[in-house]
Amino acid sequence: MTKLLAAAAAVARPQIDARCAHCGERLPSAAPTTFCCVGCATAHDVIAGLGLARFYDRFRLDPNVRRLRPNGDIAVDYTAHCRVGANGETRLHLMIDGLHCAACVWLIESVLARDSRIVDGRVNLTTRRLSLAWRGPASDAGQFVASIGALGFRLVPYDPAVLARDGDAQERELLRALAVSGFAAANVMLLSVSVWAGHAEGMGTATRDLMHWLSALIALPAVAYAGRPFFRSALASLAAGRANMDVPISIGVALAAAISLFETTRSGSHAYFDSAITLVFFLLIGRYLDAKARGKARTAAEQLVGLASRAVTVVRSDGGFEARVPASVKPGETIFVAAGERIGVDGRIVDGISDVDQSLVTGEIGPVIAPAGTPVFAGTMNLSAPLRIEATASGDDTLLAEIVRLIEAAERSRGRFNVLADRVARRYAPVVHITAFSTFLGWWLLAAAPWPTALLNAVAVLIITCPCALALAVPVVQVAATGRLMRRGVLVKSGTALERLNDVDTIVFDKTGTLTLGRPTLTNVAKICADDLAAAAGLARASRHPLARALVAAAPIGAAAPCVEEIPGQGLRRITERGEERLGNRRFCGVADSRKPGAGPELWLSRPGRAPTRFAFADRLRPDAAETLALLRAAGYSIEILSGDRKEVVAAIARDLDVDNWNAEHDPAAKTRRLEALAREGRRTLMVGDGLNDAPALAAAHVSMSPSSAVDVSQNCADVVFQGEFLTPVVETLRLARRARRLVMQNLAIALTYNLAAVPLAILGHVTPLIAAVSMSSSSLVVIVNALRLQRGEER
Amino acid sequence: MNSLLILIPLAILLGLIGLAAFLWALRTGQFDDLDGAANRILFDEDDDRPRR
């Protein structure tokens, strides 16, 4: 065991860049341990203690992925989510936060397998969910969840019935229908080919009838089963008084099957069973791809539950502490928040002074000094000293919950986007009906043909015009485009995102974390003498403050200074033989400097007998921000910056990036209002942003993108998520969206041309089942091949 | 032509077996976690039961 531990430590601790052996957080280089915090040490002990230290070797060594640190969640009551099965097993479904790769799956399952009570503990890596079954009372759930929570994963219970209602069930039904229709289409086609060959070779009537009857036997039940998605949708649309694309599809398929059966009973020479079932098969492919793309989008609210389920320490009237669920805290109660803890309720500080990191709520870096009386919000982080907070709101009344409501409202108001394929279908459907009906009337009345012949020709028109290629045109391009983007680290979550990206004429960027990297860096390192830097870093190593961390990161390796005292909201100090050393804000270090404060945050170092030194920090721009914005401007988009940060900071960034349109000091609601105002002006906006404060704005924009460094929630509301330090994915995605649009148009043109060419033949009664099958399959194949061109082709 | 009376039902039967196998796989959740399944092969002590 010790050997394993040492090995894990050695892996995580190369010479220059010491990192926490559990979460990979960078360590102060002279730290006595290999862990960044007690939580990580505990998690590492648990893992190593179970003999599972191999986890650290298996874990994909991606420096950007951090394992979650355990954060001391309390036991939420899980019993309400447990279901007792018929066999006496209790089952609980959980969503897992912090699951990155197969190693995490292995770790969780191995830990669960060690508990003899557990009969089934299986992690689904695709959906990031855990299904847990055990023998015993529901009250055991807390223990199991705690044992996984100790590893650094966060678990949130969910009700599978609620989630399965919409997406999963529909996708499964389509896949089943696809399998049945595929089987039937292949077999009926087999029989049909022999019938077609028989027409040329002189097959006997009895044999042909046998083939037709066999085809009917396979095709009719298959059409009835696999066609249900279309029939249902057609009936629903007729009931609503509209005709969507499923109406001609349903009529075509049903009529083709019926007339073929009729022909078979009177021993006719042509039957369209193969067309009917192949039609259903091709259409289902398009429908399935569509559903699959849609299913990837997940709701934002799901993940937010996780944020709300953290423990809150309530101070009882007798002075004792008690851990409770945030929602149960009543306004007026006092809660205690230790340094480094997240604040669980909205409230006002009654005792203590600290630095509070509000980035989750405001999206801006740089903590705020919070003395007694300062209002604080749920979701913010208390950095430097313990606080007592009087709750003013909790649960549904917090700012966090308010933001969730804003997201939901904005998503509702965006409403149903009118997809191109639907618009085409709405125009196309009536034309099909009229053509088929006139064909029937023409043959029956004008050409005085018997009604079965007239009907057969009308059915041929319906089959030929049936929009197989049309239905495939859009989803196939979409799958090809999202596949290509996925390989470049861009995840398209919404099925209609690519189409909506095409309409965009205005791009709105958030500042912090989007245009910038979202963390402070020391900017004037060249002007500081090495001795000052080393001394400042020595002091800074004692603090969790983001500026102190940035200073340490910029300094060479050294030891932490002893006996450092942190004064919240002011800085760090320590007494040496020669006097007092201080690192902190301007006033704290006694700097009587009349210069205007710079644009960014700063720290000062004062040492006895020396002039104070200034350390300036800035949130650096992403390396390619200027280039990306220039490219976008050149492509004709109008650019705007929308930030919650202070005016001077935003103005400086806007100047650097040459952006004229900028708005500062916008809170989430104001951002949403700004986007709504743009929409009223008739602009189609692409919002690029991260942070919880951007989430409503992302939902309110016409289409939205979010960097993957962003808080989970904003990723969830965004239509597109991109990875990495660069902004160029925005340009690439927009370009690909344009190419995809071109291909969709080409595909629609190809599909319509095919139909137009074949319709006259059908009206004249020359379309035999053979011709119908060939034209249908070939047009579908051409459309698919055309869409696959998107996978190759020029990179830029 | 008599051979058809055996071959056609045989062909359809084989197709039906394939279809049944696929529907079975779908129902028992073989396609639920494609990412996980791809990685699970690398675990030493994994069992191959699908998630129930």
C-alpha cells in the first residue's frame, strides 16, 4: 500500500510543477504534503485504503480536467427517491457530477462492489448516471452516497420516470421501428426482385401471387408497426387543422399497402409492398437521426439541483451547530460559514469580515471585501475568514433560484424554432395531395380507366413524391456536421443550433471567462525585482485568495513564509526581527500614492526600510481573442460586449479589441433585457458566454455558445459548447454552419429535382414498382453521399 | 420451384432471428452506454452484465 501511495505521489509530483495527488491542483511548492486540502487527502486515503490506488494511473492525464474535491456535503434525505422493487431490493437513481472517464466508472463501481449489501451498482458513462440497488432499508442510501461522495464525486438523485418520459422513450421506439422496418424492407425487396425478374423471364402467375402474398404477410404488419410514429403525428396535425409532412407520408404508405393488397387478391401483376415498407424505413432513418441529435440537449435545471444540495451549518439558539439542507433554513436564522466554504443561502453578514468570491453569481473574477452588514448570495464562496450570516432567503427565494427561473422563462419565450424542413414541408404537402388526386380523377373520368387502375396510378404519384430524400436531407447533414465539430472539440447540443447559427448577424460576447481566460495573472513581473517577488510569494503562499494564488504562480519556487497572519479584506502580514512585512491592498500597506487606481486589481508589498512595490494583475485575454473578433468582423457580423464587470475594465478590453459597442455593469436580468431589445430591433444574436450570470442571457439569445471552462449551468443552456483556451471554435462553427446550410439547400434541390422528374412518369402511369424502388433509393443515397462531403473538404 | 418452399421460409426465419436478437439487445440495455462499454473492456475484474 505504501508503495502504491508513494508511486501515486511521485506521478503527481514532478520536480517543478507540484500538484495535489488527488485533484491535480497546483501546490505551493514547499508544501509539506502532496495534497492541496484535507478533503483531497481524505479522498486519497479512502481510495488507497480500498486498494484502488490504480485509479490514479488510469485517470486520463489531461491537465485541464480536475477531479472534484470532496466538499463535505451533508446527508440529504434520499429515502424519498428510493423505490422498493418486487424482489425486496431497493433502487436509487443518481446523477453524477465530476465523472470524466472510464477510470472514474471503475473506481465508483469497485467501491460499491465492496459493500456486500449492494446487489447492483452500475455507472452509465454516456448519461453520467448511477443506478444502485441493494438489499436493506432505504435509509442505507445515505451511507452509499457518502462513500462515493468521499471520493470527490457529487451525486444528485433523480426520478428516471420523469426523464424517460420525453427523450429516451421516443428514441427507443424509433429504433425498434427502424429495426422492424429494416428487416421487412430487406426481405420484401428480396421477393420483389424475383418478381421483377419474373416479369422479364415469364414467371408463372401462381408463383408471382405466392411472392405477393408472402410480401403482404411481411410488409403489412411491419408497416402497421413501424409506421406508427408517422400515423400518430399525421392524426395530431390533422386534428389541429394543419397538414404536416407526415400526412402525405401516411396517406401514401397506407394507400400503397391497401391497393397492393387489393391487386394481390385479384392476382394483379404489380404490387407496391416494397415501396411502402422501404419508404417507412428511409423516413425512419431521418427521424431517428433527428431524435438522437435532439436528445443530446439536456435541461439546465437538472444540474442546478446539485448546487443547491450543499450543506449549511445553522447556529442554533443555544449556540450549537447543526447541518441542514439549505432549503430548510428560515429567514432570520443564523448560519456559520467557514473559510473556503460555499455560502448556501442569501443573507447579510452579521459577524466577521472576509473576502467573498462572487464569480458564480456575477461572473467576474476578483473577490469582494465583505465586512459585517454586506449582503451575500447563495452560491458564492467565502475565501479568507469564518462568517456568521443571517439568512434573508433560502431555497426557492435565493438569487440562484431566481436565475434558474430566468433561464426557464427565456427558454420558453424562445419558443419553437421554425425549422427549414418543416417550412418546406408545409408548402410541399398540399401540392402532393392535389397532384395525386388530379391523377386519380384524370385517369378515372378523362381516360375512362377502371377505378383500380386510376387509384394505382395515383398511389404511384404519392410514392414517387413521398419525401424520403427530403426527410433525409436535413438530419444527415446535421449528423455529418456535428460529427465533424465534435472531433474539433465543439459539442453541438441542440438539433436546430446549426440552422439558427446561419441567421446570426450580431455576436454578443461576455467578457470574463469568454474573451478573457477568467483568472488573474501578474502583469508587471518584469518590473519587479526578484527579491521582492520571492518575499511577496512567501507571504502569498499562506492564502487562498485568487490574487495571492496568481502571484505564487508567477514566482519561482520557494518556501512559504512562517507565522503569516491573514487579515480578511486587507491582506497578509508577518512580524520579522526587522519589522512588519505586509502584502495587501494599498491602504493596508500604507501607500500614500495619489495616482489613480489602475484598471485591474493590484497588491502592494511593504517591507521595513524599503519602498513599497506594486503588483498589478489583469485577467488576460484569450490568446486569439483579437484575431477571432477581427475575423468575425470581416465576415460581416456586428460585435458587442456585454459584461457584469466595472465600466473602466470593460472599456479597456473593448478598446484593445477594437469593439465600439459595449455595455458594462449588467446583471443577469439586464443582460437578458439587452438581448431582448436586440431581438426587437430584428437582430439575430449569437451569445457567447460562461458563468451562471450569463445563463439566462444564453437562453434568451437566438443561439448561444459557451466555453467548456464555464460553470455547468451555462454549458447546459448553451446550444453549442467548445473546449480549449481558444476562441476560434466560434469562427469555425459559424463557417461550418454556413457550409451545412449550403449542403442542406443542395440536398433539398436534389430531392425535389428527382421528384419533379419522376412525377410526370407517375402521372402517365409508367411507374412500375421497379422504377419506384430505384428512384426512391437512388435519390436517398445521393442525398446521403452529398451530406458526407461535409466530413471532408477544406479545413478553413 | 419446390426449393423455394423451403428456401423462402428459411430466409425469412433467419431474418426474424436477427431481428429478435436486435430487439432483445435493445430491451436489455445493450445500447444504453456505448461510451462505457468501449472502456469497460479495459477493466480487469469487470462483469459483463448490462445494467438492469
